[in-house]
Amino acid sequence: MDTSPVWRATAAPSAFGPLQGDSSTEILIVGGGITGVTLALLLARQGRRVVLLEARTIGSGSTGHSTGNLYETLSQGLHGVARAWDDEVARQVVAQRRAAMAFIEGEARPPGCGFRRCALYLYATSQEQRPHISHEHIALARADAKVRMERTVPAPLPTPLGDVLVLEDQAQIQPQAYVAHVAELAARAGASVHEHARVIELDPKEKRAATATGAVKARDIVLATHTPAGFHMVQAEMTVHREYGIARDLGASDPGPGIFWCRGAENLSVRTAQAQSRHFLVCVGQSNKTGSHNAKASLMALEAVADKRFGSAPVAYRWSAQNYQSADRLPYIGRDLTGCFIATGFSTDGLVWGTVAAQVIAAQLMGQSPPFGVLCKPTRWPLKGGRAMMQEVGTMAKALVKDYLTHRQEQQLSALAPGDSAIIESDGDTCAAWRAPDGELFAVSPVCTHLGCKVHWNSVETSWDCPCHGSRFSPDGAVLEGPAIAALKRKHLKVE
């Protein structure tokens, strides 16, 4: 199945060369999503020497797989921040995110970036979610946001149950086009941007990163990789989820411009988009724990909800994106215990948080200490998220015990049909096997190279996903998504 998002499928491709040979620089940025390219642009404009390494192509990670929605609040609710921290912290969150949106608007001048201002509509479709809307209205009003309540939403959206929260002056972009544009601006300003430059060795102590074709030594390293590569303590404080999205021709199902969040048994995020003279309805569904859900069932459920709410229509694009939720509702931004700078814990709010993180880290690299950076420092003790942190540690422990004491999908290698996957026992060795539709067999170690959990098969994206910290691998073992750096070991099995 092709899982290219509508944004990447319809945007012009980027074209930066890989790293060649060894070099040194002031600041090395690992990751070419919105955080990395925005930071590269800010630093290059300051006259700093910057190298950016992207494992695949610009925007190929979470940025190019996002919704393209920009908003001052948070997808999990600003009232959660106010409850975990206080109203003043919630006010700072809104102020930082509002400023980041203004920065994006200033840079998204080319029409292809698709920037437009619109309102955000949040409402309940179940009785259980009605208090959420009321709490969010109070939190946003106290944070000086332009918020009001209404009673209806545009047709043919699901009917609200109770009041509809309307947050004015939010925005949308074409995320792939925007991030590619910013990368070009960074390169023109003097940054050295490289694609197809996956970091395969990282030495935080020596401030050195190596790819297959070269290495970079820097004064400072920024891991703008959505989750830090390698082992970091913040990984124990975050839950990892995947969300599935679809884009279908708009037809008569046009609610008009806006960000529409329906909260209920069928959590749904809806927007419209225009790309290559086509108009699309974009729907994103429920979050699922990475490596612990049936990907195909989740995608089918989303398509069924879209058909139910907007009428049956062919799906043009299907995709998913990964997100990392911090234990205490705030992201982790700044220098960590290894001496590297990190930016993670954005939940599903990464386009704006990534821009905030770039602004904060740019200031910190100039020797400044922005107050919001102090609040979001990665070395903070997560007392406000202690329960969530312990739950995630327990989830990891259960996954380890379950997968090492039980066999999953066990069957004979010779019986593995095209398109099927299984955990196979062969000559006393265990491997994760998948047979491609053309009959080719791929077998790898089932042990994640990050911290040793067992990987699970994702049938939608044909990948082996780790339920502990979200590392993802292709059928041949190559790293698709961190924090793992090393590939799964390839197994060469004899088929009887």
C-alpha cells in the first residue's frame, strides 16, 4: 500500500546532496523536519556556521505527515496544562505558540506554502466529552485567546452535542511545501543542508556524528529528530503513538476553511486542502500506541467513519504519523544531560512546537536564557507527570516480559504466504520474517537495537515497530524512525 501523505505526494521534491567527506562546523543539526530547518535558518541568518543532516529527504518524517494545522491551543487541551501547572504557564504556552505562528506566516510567502488564516472548531459528539469543551473554553479565555462559544458547525460535519468552542485567527499550511521552502532559505543564508545523510554513529562527548559517506565534528549538536537518537532519559517519560490520516476528493462534502475537532467515540480531525488543482477532504483519526495496535484495522476504522459522516468516496491518499507525548504536558526543549540539544514531546502539536523549539534553542546557542526554555528544559524532574511516567515504564516492562515469554504469530517459514509476516523459530534462532508480494523473503532479528524490546509488524506501512519507544524498521532491518540508530540484523535463513 502506498502510504505517501497528500502533502508529500503533491509538493515539489527537495534536492540537497548527501554529506561527502569529513568536516567541522559550529552547530550540527540532525533532522530535516520543521524544527531542524527552522533552526538552521535562524542560525544562518545570525552568521553561524551550520550543517544539517537529514536521513532521508526534507520533511519525510512527522512534518510531511502532519495535518498542516497551526493553533495556539493543544490537541490534548490547554486546560490540561493549566491543571498540571497553572494559568500563568498556560498563558505562556499560548503566547509562545502565537508568536511561532506569526513567524511561520512571515516565512510562508510563496503561494505553494498554502498559508491561510482560519478558525478552529472544537466540540463534543458524546456526553463524556462535553466537560472537556467547557474546561477548554475557560483555560483559553484565561490565557487571553480569542475564543467564543457557538451552537452549530458547518454541514456536513458531525452534529455537536452541546456548545461549540470557536478559536479565532488560527491557521493552516501545506507542511511539506513550507518545510522545503524554509530549507531552501536556510541554504541561501549559508547553511550546509544534506539529504540522504542518516547518522549511523553519534558521539555526544566528542560532538561528532558520522554517516555512511562522511562525518561532522561540531561545537554543539542539536538532535531535531522528533525523539532523540540513541538513549535519553526523556524517552522513559513519553508515550509514543501513531495517528492515521486519509485524503479524498472533496466533492459536495465541503465544510469550508477551518480546523474541525470532533471529540467523542469517533475522535476526528477534519480540514480541507487544495493541491495540484484538486480539492481534498483530509481526515485524521484516533491515536494508537505504536507497536501495540492493528494498523490495518485502525486505518479501516477511520475510512469507515469518513464514509459514515461525509458519504462514500474513493480515498486518494493514506498515511500515518508518529507523536511523542510528554508526561507533564510540556515539550522538552534545550540541552540535555549528554550535552546535546533536543526538542521532543510535542504530542500532535509539532508544527508549532517545532518552530517554538527552534526559536528557543537559537536563543540558547547565543548564550541567552529565554524563560520558556527554562520551563521546558529536558533535565526537569517530571513531578507533575509522575503518574504518566510510571504508567509508561510499566507498559515497557509488560511488553518486555510478554514478548520474551510468549511466541507471536509462530509458523513454519515455508508456509509464509506473500504479504504475510511472522515471528519464526529456525534452527534454534528467532527472527522476524516477512514475505514480499513478489515472493522475496526478508528476515531480521526481532530485537529492537534501542533497548531490546521485541518488534511488532505494521501491515499498513510494512514495517517492524517497537512498542517500547517507537523505533521503526523496514523489512530488511533499516531504521525508518528513531530513537534506534542501528539497523535490525539481517538473517539469512534456509527455506525447507
